[in-house]
Amino acid sequence: MLPQLEEVVSGRRMAYNEHLEEGSLEVVEVLKKNYLFQGLNEGQLDSVVGLAAVKEFNGGDTIVRQFDRNSDLMLILRGLACIKTFSDETLAEIGEGSIIGEVSLIDDQPRSANVVSVGGTSVAVIPSARLRELMDQDASTKAALMANIARLLAQRLRTANIQLDSALAKGGR
């Protein structure tokens, strides 16, 4: 059994696995399927997994709070979460394999939205400071991760441009 710590998040208790020995295989499998980690070899994936800790969230728990300064990268292992605005408008629902925090990892700015657990959600948390240290020590890991993040952000920008163009075409000026 893994050592368990209790941590209070958003007024609720959640389990926090400080070590990943039993769950690391699950984390590796989810990382392998994720766009952000494409191009990393087994050793590089193992290095990233070695940084991770698993947190369990109950339904309604806030995983990430908008405007929070935390820039840790998170990966949903199991369950669902909703991305919400400060006014509680749902922007998207995300599930297994989804990444949270790639923008904050890049610009080290406050979180841009709330992320709330829907039902039980298991999340691998990769501390941004430790991930940056790893990337500074391994240029090929850094190059792969940054290229993957750039592709993701370019895709999101294209989608936003299409949505804006569509709204303007409908008279949304």
C-alpha cells in the first residue's frame, strides 16, 4: 500500500499519493497515448513519470482555480472534469489523457479557468519547477515537449480563428 497523505483542497479532503510505485504503470500508459509526450523515448517518459504524484478528487472538487499562480502540469488518469469560467460557464468537458496546465507551464501566468472534478477524478500532478529542471538537463525532452505544446496551441488558435470568423459572418460584430 502506498503512503497516503491528506491535503485540504477547496475545503474538502482528498487523498494524495506521494509516491507512484504501484500507479506508475498507469501513468506511463496514459502518457504514451497523450499528444504532449509524443516523441519521448522510454527513458524520457520514465523521467517524467518519476516527477509525478497522483491526486484523487471527489465530484465537485476544484482541481484548478482560475487566477491561481500554480503552474504544475496535470494529466487526467481516470474520470472527468469540466473547464469552467469564473462565472461558472462550462467551456469544455475533459477526460482520461487530457492535460491541464500546459499554458501556465509555458508562460508561468495565473490559471485561465477553473477545472472541477465530475465524479471521482484521478490526476497525475507534475510539478512545473521539477519539469523545467528536467527539461533544462535534457534538451531533447525539452524540444519534444515544447514542439508538442506549440502544435497544440497552434491548433487551438486556428479553432478560435474559425469560431471568430463564423461569429463575425453571422453579424456578431
